[in-house]
Amino acid sequence: MNPEALYEALIADIPQDLRVLEAFAGSSHSIVVTEDGIGTVMTLEATGQSPILPADLKGLLLRDVARAILSWNATDAALGGAALNAYYNSPAVLRKHFGYEIQAAATEPTTTADPFTRYVALARGKQVASIGHFASVERHIAPVAATLTIIEEHPRNGDYPAAAAEFILPRMDMVFITGSTLANKTLPRLLELSQHAFVVLVGPSTCMAPLLFSYGVRVLSGTLYTDREGCLSLVRQGLHGKMVYHGQKLSFEKECNEYV
């Protein structure tokens, strides 16, 4: 896999005239807002590299901000990922790619929109790994899986460090991967290592781009945010966890390409 080609393809799909209305890096998450969509990505740890993006992103072309995902500066990369999400996770693009129609009001996810409950039967008796901690994977998947292995950059008791992915993922049957791995640029390698597994890209940082299906993702599970001012306020306050009340959780599966 050519990892840069994946990013270039995602960026190239963004219309050349779409501009940023507001964007900034919060303490927990970074956010980019356009006239059409709202995108967030977990704010990444500092890398030591200098930024390429200006301090004020208002009015910049969305495609130019999205290109910053290729930067090795953490703030740039998170804002670049949020810019991608502002496009791909917007109502018009979700309708175009998946035929999804926005619901009348924000709702809690149904069991069919939550991959941790939808794929319980598939995980039964299987070797399952999770890149990142999710309360639901431990609550719903751990009791039925043969094994549940959690791989974390900052391991807790019982977790495996990030380097263990090279040894563990090739023998997994199912892998849940946090959506923030696209922005931190570990996703291409994780997908290579998980090529024989059923891969679910999950979390509010997930970019809902169908192109990712051709790179080995089987399920895209992310969020469509619908309340611009509510989201901006919560990101400013570092309260990203409450943004579930300002959007709708969605999952789309590769085989049938339909809302699940």
C-alpha cells in the first residue's frame, strides 16, 4: 500500500470552492466547520514539528486545510483530519455516497448503528483486537470473544503497546480501529496488518469516506454532527463527549453499502 496515495485520494475528492467558516484545535478535539458540514478529530500529541497552517483558518479552502493531514505537526494533522470529516461526514455527501437521509432530531445510536452491539454474533468465539479503548467493546465484545486484545499508545494495565500491533493484528479475526488513526497516520499500516480480519473503523474521528472500503475497512462507524454552534461551544470547553447530543451516530457496511 502507498499510504500517501490514500491521503491524496481523500483530499482530491473535496470540491475546490468549499471554504472554512471556522476551525480551531481544542484541548480534547479539533474542529472544522463549513457551510455544509462539521468535522472533528481527537487533538493529537505534539510531535516537535513546526506548523504549516496559519493561526486563522477562516476563509481558507477546505481542500488546503485537509492537505495538512499530511503534515507531521500534530495540530496541523488533526485539523486536516477534521477538514476531511467536515466534507465526508456532511449531510449532502452522506446522502450521495450512502443514500442516508438526516433524521429530524439528534438521537442516541440504535443497536444497528452501534458496531459494538451489531457485531456481537460475529465476534463470538473469535480473536478480536481493539486499537484504542472503547467502553462498549469491553462491555459487549469481551464477554463473547475468544480473546479481546487492546492495543494502546498509552497502555493501561493489561493493554499492549502500539508496537505489538505488528505481532498481534495478522492473527486477528476482527479488529476495531479508532478513527483518529487516519490523522495520526498509523491507519495505512494497521490496515495492512489486519488484511485478513473484519475491520471496523469507529469513533467520532472516523472519516466516512467510501474510498476506505477499498483499503480493507469493512465498516465505517462515525458521527454526523448537526448543531454547529453547539459543537463549537463544546469543543471550546473541552467537552467533546457531550457532542453525541448534537449529532447522529451512523454505521455503513462495505458489502451492501447501506445504512445499518
